[in-house]
Amino acid sequence: MLPLVSLLVVGAVVAITLHFAGYHRDPQFMPNEYAHGIQIRQALLEEKLVPPPPLPPSAFVDAVAEKPQLALDKADRDWSKMDPAFVQDVLRVMGRMKARGFPMVLLEGFRSAERQNRLAGGGTKVTQAKGGESKHQYGLAADLAPVRNGKVVISERDPWAMQAYNALGEESRAIGLTWGGVWSFRDYGHIERTGSLRALLARRNDK
């Protein structure tokens, strides 16, 4: 009788130990807990890219002189005004471009409706979108340009710059962004979130 009691006691101790050690789980709870654990680990492991330090104004002098109609000296390059998820996509593209030998810089991110209207009007139109019609106004578009020897190069007559722009098209489309270089109104340095502006804003408001 005594050995039987001893076996029962030992069995109870083992069962309790396994339960609190996490080896005894109700099967109906295991899938949810496992999935939740994966989500937490992915969130912790996901690398958040940080925008590079800004270039000095002298780096943009040649670009401003090349296309004065763009008024690049008045362009907004504040990453914090852009959509955070889109910023991560842009930074990923810039990382891939740098690996290919084409370091890039943000020429313009957020753009006010007033500035958009100025660029759309005047003698030389640089965009067809008016204020409120561009994804720049919502932080969902960016204009990039390659940097060579510390200087921003935007001339489309420069063969090296055009190689960089074509590479930008490849890399941006590879991660699902839209490249302005394929539009009828060519905008080689422009990349943006894919989709209609109305749909993108509706999705944002649903969050």
C-alpha cells in the first residue's frame, strides 16, 4: 500500500511541476499564445531605419542653379512631416541605392498646398498636380536625387545621374512603390505610395 501512495504523490508532484513549467497547456490556447509570441518577437526584431543627417546647404547649390524653377532652396526636407511607414520604405530604397553605388538625398518630402500651386503654375510647370492633389501634401511622396562627391546632381543630361534614376525606378518598384519616371510627365526622382490618393487617405482614417 505504501509504494502505491508514494507513486501517487510522486505523480502529483511531477504533474504540478510540468504545469507551472509550461509543459501542460490546454490545446485550445496554444495556437493563439504561439501566434501572439511570434508577433511580439517580430516587432522586437524589426529594424527601424533612421533618416541620415542632412547635407549642408552648399551641397544643393549646383542643383538649385540647374533648375531654378524647382526652388529647391525652399523645399521641405523634414522627415518628421512625412508618413512614418512611407519614410521606412524610402529609407529602405535609399539603402539599396547606396549599396549599388548611388547614395541618395531627400530633395523634398512634405509640400504645402501653397507651394504645390506655385510649382503647378507659372511659365514653367514642374508638376501637373495642384494643391491638395499631390501625395506630397500628405507625406506619401518624396523627391530624391543622387549625390556625387558631396554634391547633389539632378541634371538628366548627366549619364551617371540617369543611371541613378533608372536604378531608383527599379528599387522603388521592387518594394511596391510608384516611380514617376514612367509617367507621361517624367519625374525621375519622384517616388510615392502606390494607390489612389482617396483610397490611401480612407485607409489612413480607418486606422
